[in-house]
Amino acid sequence: MTDTSTPPGQPEPSNFSSTEDVLASQAAMDGNSLSKVQAELAELQAKSADLADQYLRAKAEAENARRRAEDEIAKARRFAVEAFAESLLPVADSLEAGLLIKDASTEQIREGAEATLRQLLAALERNKVAGINPAAGTRFDPHQHQAISVVPSDLEANSVVTVLQKGYAIAERVLRPALVTVSAPK
């Protein structure tokens, strides 16, 4: 028994009068398939080109955002120093004014120095610079204090006895530790 069925999508051979008609029909079908594949290829190429364009635009935008951020950081650093320097200008003015007075008494010089110190401390405070000046008996903290010597004392061991020089911190970051003497173990 012979199989008279034809593959799916192929025309029935009984509908054609000659072999040339069959070949012509197959060529037409192959042409339709080819044009469909070509249309799909063109569509995919267009999508690929569009995605490549979107990728390049996104990459350029990310690079521009990075550059803008770097510029803003650099400006913030410059202007932060500028604001700090600006807050110190009145201190410099006061010192210069004090030096211009030729016949100042010791009391006037002292008053001027105290007023200038208050200006300086206010400028430091405005810029978040805080003094580290531990009271006697405070527990020694190596992150904020620098021990210059160990001295005998009635205080608990490893306690601050005296402050030789104040320390300073800015926003909880130590700029300079306080120079202290520390009590010796008993």
C-alpha cells in the first residue's frame, strides 16, 4: 500500500496538470516564505538598531550624571573651605585692629584678646569644630586623648589628671587629641 498523503502545507498533486505546475506552485510558496522571513529579519534588525540606540543614550546619560556628580563634589569641597575661611575673617580683622592700637594698656590688650578668642571659638562652633577638654577624673579615651605622661594620683587608674592642651574634633572626627596626663595604677 502506498502513502498518497502529502506533507502539510504542500498542495495536492492531483490539482496540477503537469510537473511544471507543481514546480511553479512550490516556487510561489517558497517566495512567500522567503518574503515572510525577510520581513521578520528587517523587523528584528530595526528592533536591534533601536535597542542599540537606547543603550548608547543610556550609557551617555549615565556618564553625564557621573561627571555632574564629580563636579558637584569638587564645588562642595571648594565652597566648604570658602565658608570656613569666611567665618575666620572677623577674627583676623580683630587681631589687626588690636595691633593698630599703639598705647594700649595691659588690661585693654587682655580684653581684646579675650574678645578675639570668643570670636574664634564662635567661628569654630559654627563650622562644627568642638573642643575636647576632659575634666579631671574622666576615663582616658585613646580615641580622643593622647597621654603625655603617667603621674601618681588619688584618682582611679587610667583617669585624666590634667589637660595640657585641648583637642578638637569636627563632626565627631578627631582633628587633634587632647594632650593629657593620666593617673598611674595604685
